Amino acid sequence: MGFNGWKRIEPSEKSKQFVEGQEVSFMYRKEMRNGKVEVLMANSAVIAIEDIPHQKAQNEKTVINYEELSPADQA
């Protein structure tokens, strides 16, 4: 246990196959998309989404569970 009752979050086993900056593939709004891992969390990752057609903001991000991610070279 950490400071004042705060417990440190341990990453899951599934997170070990991903690193920050890695290219990944995932389903987003019923379409296969590519993105880059920005932040690794305990059970999910923050992903910067690439190549969204007809999207005004080209810097969209989302949080995806590790079970739904695959390394881009394995997609």
C-alpha cells in the first residue's frame, strides 16, 4: 500500500506486449483503424487514432482495452 491508502496500479499481463509509441490496430466505430499507443494503463491504453476520413479534428484519441488491440504488424 502506498501513501495515505493509495495503492499503486500494477499493469496487467496483456499490457506487456505493448509499449508507448507502438503502432496498433483495433475496431473503432465498426471499422478497423490504426493508431499509436500514447499512454499505457492497467487494463487499457490511450490511443491516438490515425487516418479518420471525413473527420474535422485529426488528433482524436480513444481508450481501448488491451484485449481489443493488436500490434499493427499482426493485423
